[in-house]
Amino acid sequence: MVETIRLTTAQALIKFLNQQYLHVDGEEFPYVEGIFHIYGHGNVVGIGQALEEDPGHLKTFIGKNEQGMAHAAVAFSKQSLRKKIYAVSTSAGPGAANMIASAGTALANNIPVLLLPADTFATRQPDPVLQQIEQDTSMAVTTNDAFKAVSRYWDRIQRPEQLMSALVRAFEVMTNPATAGPATICLSQDVEGEAFDYPVEFFKKRVHYFNRTVPTKREIEGAVERIKNSRYPVIIVGGGCKYSKARQELIAISEKHHIPLVETHAGKSTVEWQFKNNLGGLGILGTSAANKAVKKADLIIGIGTRYTDFTTSSKTLFNWDKIKFLNININRPQAYKLDAFQVVGDAKATLQELLPLLEAYTTAFNDTLEELKSEWLKERDRLAKVRFKREGFVPEIKGHFSQETLNEYADALDTELTQTEVFIALNEAVDKDAIVVSAAGSLPGDMQRLWNPSVPNTYHLEYGYSCMGYEIAGALGARLAAPDQEVYSLVGDGSFLTLHTELVTAIQYNKKINIVLFDNSGFGCINNLQMDNGSSSQGTEFRTWENQIMNVDYAKVAEGYGAKAYKIKTLDELKRAIEDAKKQSKSTLFEIKVLPKTMTDGYEGSWWNVGLSEVSTKESIRNAFLNKQKVMKRARKY
């Protein structure tokens, strides 16, 4: 006879989560660290009751916004290199819907996270229950159907016994590096409290194995042949390299065979910036060094990359007359991109197979790599010294404000600081092992180009979805994953206003994070985009109804929550504040007013395809569209 234990669906869920382990390279550890939750009807008397009675080893945190706490869970998994997760529990209806942006963020970045939104009643007895939507076409449609588009696995539990097969499938997806992403299990709120005689066997320790997939002999031989036949190969270091911990193998193949490394946002800090052949980020937000090397390349070796439009400059960066692609990816569909020769395998394991087979091969780059890197570092030094002037100041970006408007901003914000000088000074002032987190606006461009990470896995940028509001919640998640390292959230005022509530969570649980708020009173990145393409500045500046530039006291906001706040007006003040913040045990916020149009602009083919208007009364917009048509002639169409 099968031994059983009588539990509610919610109790069975919590018991199961406590028994999931991951085995990686000989090390075994619990896979589920804990649960973020905001209780409401649909989960407080279900999952809430189960956690109250027996949480096991699971840590619990009260979130302040469903999207925010889910972002924190995503960031925890990302910073843990996808080897550990948090689950996230919400109430039904709007509480669940608030989490959809976070699910999209996890899916775009291939990050495992377990999302547990409450759902309507399976019995439908009280329908329509509070916060339930009603579709005339079907009573089976609920808010949670919206998660289908942004989940790697989706299920709805309407009977207690359905939980077992759903959880097994969800954990297979999350622990599989080829399919890693968000798993959403919607829990009918009445079923959460229903009991079932579950087999005891279901709750025994379950170990999920992270196996390093090795490519076939045909794939390895094909890769070796293509590398040896190339003169100017370039390796794109994608996120798959970081999650695979392929640092040593990348350095070995690059150093021995003189192959340059260029980085995506997800791959940056897999290899520290000091490595001589690391040329930095490529594409729209890339360095001049990386983009010049890629333009010269006859073979792109893409390792663990998705080839987003920012990486490829909307497929205009490469020399299509001579370029070939060799893709190494654990995910077969990703390996197929750009008609590449496909090598399906783990990044670290594949490089280990390739290294002994390349023998005496070397590229024809000679001294080019050293020259490109030296040239870029000189440019970075120049950007560190850009100072604002009341007359004759020419901003870096193309679609810039007049001197009169810049002076107006300097007066309104009481600042003459430029974004690049502050950014580089910050990089030099923080601890070498500090983790920096960001996501949206103009800061990702400065991060990709200017931030020099000296320690692996200290650069944390969410740019698969570029979700505004990730930055501060993400810093909390990174801090949970790395409790002994300082974590800095680099955020613009636009993103801060979008979502910053998990700062309160960080303060509540004494999980120190540092928020570096670059305030230029507007959505500066999008203002650049509209002005670069012929439009006037409209709808992106933070001005009052009287057309006055707003000057918000963000330091006071942070102090009101209980954080330590600093108002920065000079670089010396920034350096002193950073040192003081290191001594603090509570969260901090640095309010730094910076002038708009003082971020970095593009280098060497950093072109972005956006939907420009084909018809306009403005000559500047018509010219922008004509320029787009010209550039698109050298772009690959698929």
C-alpha cells in the first residue's frame, strides 16, 4: 500500500519546495531559497497558512509591490547564476497582474523563477469573486491567462492532485539550462485549502542535476575547421558564458590564439576588464574597440548569446560580404540564429573540447587588439574629464539641447555635473567586488561602455527586457544572493519614479543596498531618441504646468523611508559619501543631479532601427527616415 500524508494543496506545495536540490559540478544544495509574498484574498489563508505552520528552511519576505518583489526574485536567480531561486506568491486579480512585467523580464533573460499567482474559484460557486474579470466568450479565462505569453511553463491548479505533475514539470523547465525561465503555476484560491492524501514519496528529497552538455564530434570538428579557416575571428561573450562559469576557458582560448573577446550586457564581467584581449561591450552601446574588431571580423563565435538588436546594431554591424557565424549555445534554437554553424552544448564544456584541437592556430590581428583597447581607454579618460561650460558646451549626443536650455537645467537643478564624469568617478570609488545593478534609460549605455568590472560576476544589468523599475528591486535580489558584497543600484529619476518600493523591503529586513540616483529631470534616454531622429523635445522632460524644470528632493524621500541619504554636488562629495556609505549598516541613497545630454553616445556603427515616420511635415523627420533607408541597405533582413 502506498503511504500517504493528508495535506492541503498549499501545504503540499511548501513541503515540496523544501525538498528540491540542485547538483552542480559535484556540489549539492537546496534550490529554493525562499518566498516573496504580498498576502491578499487568494493566498493569505492558503499559502499564508501553510507558511505560518511549517515554512521549513524557506526564508520569507513581505514585498511592497508585486512587480517589485518578483524583480527581486529574478535578480536573485540571475546573481546566483541561475543555480537558486525564490518563489513569488500574490493574491488574485490585480495582485497577480502586477507581476506580469516581471515574468516577461525573467523570460527575456532566461532566468528561472517560480511564480505563484492566486486564481479564481475552481468551483465557480461565488463567481464573480472580488477582482475577477469576466469574459463573455469563456468563464475559464482569468487574469492569469496573461501569463501564458511570458512564461516558459504555465499551469492552473483546479484539483489538489494536479499539483504533483505541475510541480515536476515546472522544476524540470527551471533547472534545465536549455529552457530556463519563469514557471507560472496559478492556484485556484479555494483549491489551496482543499486536502488530499498525497503519496509520501512525492515529498522525498529530489535532486535536479545540472549536466554540462557536450557537443557531438561532428559539431566540434566543424567548429575547429571554421576557426582554423578564419583570420579575424571574434568571440561574443554572452550570458551563457557567465552562467556556465566559463571564465578560465575564455581567457585560455583568447590568450593562446589571440582571439578578441567582446561582451553582451548579460556576458559582461564573465571576464574582468583588465584581461588584455577583452575589448568591452559591442553593438549599439558598445565601445569603439569592440565594434571596430567586429567590423573587421570574418568569423563571429557567438557563445551563449541571443543576438539582440542592441548586440548586432539591428544587424548592421557586421561585414556581410565576408562574415560567417559559429554559434555555441545550450539552446538549439538560439544556436540557429544568423544561419550559423550550430554547436549545441554548455559553454565551458564546449571550450574545453575545442582548446586542445586548435593547436598552433593564431589570428591575424597581431598588435591590433592592443591598439584598439589603448585607443578606447584614452577615450574613456577623455569622457571622465568632460566638464560643463556656461558657453560653448557641445554635448556628446547628436540630438542635443541648446546652450540656453542646458544653462536652464544647470540653474534649475543647481548642478554642473556631467553624467560621464560622475559615472567614471563612481566606478573608481566603489569596492572592486561591489555589484552594480541597472536596467533601463541612458545608464545601460554608460555601463556597457564605461564600467570596468575588476571582479567576475559583479556587473548585473537586466537588458533582455530593459524593464524600468527593475533597478532597486534587482539590487535587493542581488544583495540576497551576495550578502557579503556591497550592491549599488544605478537608476535614473524616471526609473526611480516607476518603481522603488522594494527599498522599503530592504530597510525592513536590514538588507543594505545603495541607490545611486542620476537625476536629469526627465526620461533622458527617450528624449535623446526622439531628438536624434528629427523630433522636437516633447513629452519626455519633467516640467511643471508653467514649463518650469522640476527639482524633486529624492534624498528626503529616502530619508522618509529610513535610509541614509546624501546630496551630491561635486566629485569630491561623491567620493566622501561613498566612503561614508561603506560604513553604514542601513541602505543609502545618493541623489546626484546631472545635466541632460551628458551621457555617452554611440561609437563605430552603433545604429538602432526604430519605427520612424515615413510621412511628416517636418523636414528633419523626413531626413531621418531617408537616412534609415540608406543604412538599411547594408542591414541583413533576417
